[in-house]
Amino acid sequence: MVGLTFQRVSYLPQQTTAGTVNPMELELATNSTLYARPGQTAQLIFTVTNNQEQGSYIDFRCSSQHFSINVQPQSLQIAAHQTMYVLATVTVSQNTPQDTEDVITMTAIYGPNSGISKTAYFTVGQEVR
């Protein structure tokens, strides 16, 4: 696997305006690949953390304007205060032009009206520094 490694500079827990921690956290892992060449695949690894006092069933959706994305697992049961990994495999078709850029959005849906999203910028071509 080739790619650019995303490095997190700092981390602060996501908080609501009342100062309490959000029920769920979704983060892009530092070893995610944020670019590929035409005909290659890349892997974006997301961590999802359940900060609630009870377990939760979560569905995952990933969107992209230009690429095919396979999400594994597509859903899971996560225990209270547990962190799990979700893999988004991005397939770049052979005929995708160099320097194509896209925003990939992963969404974790954990209730009828509850969800959290995280976006990543993805580029086709050479490693971006």
C-alpha cells in the first residue's frame, strides 16, 4: 500500500456546548492513506468510540463524488466506552485523471436522529507534502 500518512498534530475531546463529551467520536486514524494512483486502492481507517453508558448499534456510510468505496464493517454493535475500527477501501479507476481531488465523508449513524461525520481530502497522483 502506498500513500500519504495523515498525522494528527493535537487532539481535544469533542465536546458539546454544555461541556460534556459527545456520545460518539469518529476520527481518521493516522495511518490512513490519503492518495493513490489510477488503478490503485487506498485505505482510510476510522476509529469510532462510544462514550455512552450503554452499548449502541451503529451503521456506517461513506460517500465520495469520484470513487468507489467499500466500508467494512457496514454496521456493528459497540459496547459502552469501547473503540472500534472501520475500514474504508477507496478504489481509484484506471481512467481517473491525475490530480483528481475529492472529499470523502464517513458517517456513523447511531440513532433515529443521531449521527457523526468525519471528512478527509483525497488526491489521485503523487504524494502530496
